[in-house]
Amino acid sequence: MLRLACAAFKNEKCRMSPLLEQPLKFFVVFFAVVEPISMLPIFSSLTQGATREYRHRMAVKATVIAAVILALFALGGAPFLALMGISLSAFRIFGGVLLFLLALEMVFARESGSRTSRDEQAESHRRADISVVPLAFPFISGPGALATVLLWFGPLHLLREPLQFLFLFVAVLIVLAITLIIMWLAEPLMRIIGVTGVNVAGRIFGVVLGALAVQFVVDGFRSAFLHG
């Protein structure tokens, strides 16, 4: 009886493992794409000379708006692709290429044109409210983050796989919470880490993201050939 119970317990663990494995992988990818550490110099620059109350309000508002944008893409991204006649395999290939370009920018510490342009950055310094543009979009929920959400949430069916969907979205909220905390603590963290520390962390995450991006492209081609 004890052996049967242990066997049942092990089988249950095996069944639960994939349920937690995918959210963990997604968390790593999404964290690397959003790159909360890169928000340190950006947020410090955009809020330089502002009051603490203003910085906290902009950080909270930007995080909430980004969460809403990502939730909309998680819920409606796949139906929208189907409506446009775009297969998940095609989007997986494109998303992998996009993430690979982001990874190259991170590895070589280049200014990211995929998030915002110089004109948008200059305009943001003149805005009284920077929470929507450029913080929520394109810095937090930029093209890379939206593509990542579509890649992972697209194959899921909310009614058939509610737990998997919930775990993935919890991973999204955890990354957003980390981003919010980093924005709140931007000034003291910048004094400790500095620009060099931000670049080093970005390069490390860029290497991981690059490898995962290549895997997305490979999976996309494999799925396209198998089902095409």
C-alpha cells in the first residue's frame, strides 16, 4: 500500500512538473525581454529633479497600464492572429527573430531602436505625464514583450488550460512588480550599480535571450513544416 501511495505521489509530481516548468521558462524569457534593470537609467533620466510623489505615481500608473496592455494581448492576441490569417508558427518565427535582434542590442549594449526612437525620448522629457508614453509603452510593454506574450499565450486555450494560463500571467505580474520596485528605487540603485553594472546585467540576459530566440525560430520552422 505504501509503495502504491509513493508511486501515485511520484506520478502526480511528474504531472505537475510540466505545469510549473513552462511558467518558469516564460518568466526567464519575459524578464530578459522587459529587462527591468535597464529601467534604472531611463526612469532616473525621465524623472530627474521630480518629487518622490511624482516618481512613485508615474511608476505605479505605468505598471498598471502595461499590465492592462499585456493582459489584452494574452487574451485576444491569438484570435486576432487567426482573424488576420497569421499562423502561430509564422508569428513564432517572426517573434524569435525580433527577440534575437533585441538580444543583440543587449549583448552589445546598443541603444534599442525597437523600444523607442531619439525623437520619442526627447518628447518624453517635455511631457508632464510620462506613464503611458514612453514608460508603459514602449519601454515596459514594448514590441518584444508583446511578441513574447503572444508566443506563449497564443497556443493556450483559457477554458481548457486555465491553470497554465494563470501561472503564466502570474509570471507576468511578478516581472511587472520587480519593474515597479526598481523604478521606485531607481536613484539609490543607480548610485550603487551604476551604468556599467546595468550594461553587464543586460549582456548576461542578452545571451540567454538570444539562445531562447533561436529556439523559437527552430520550433516555428519545425511546426510549419510538420503542419504545413
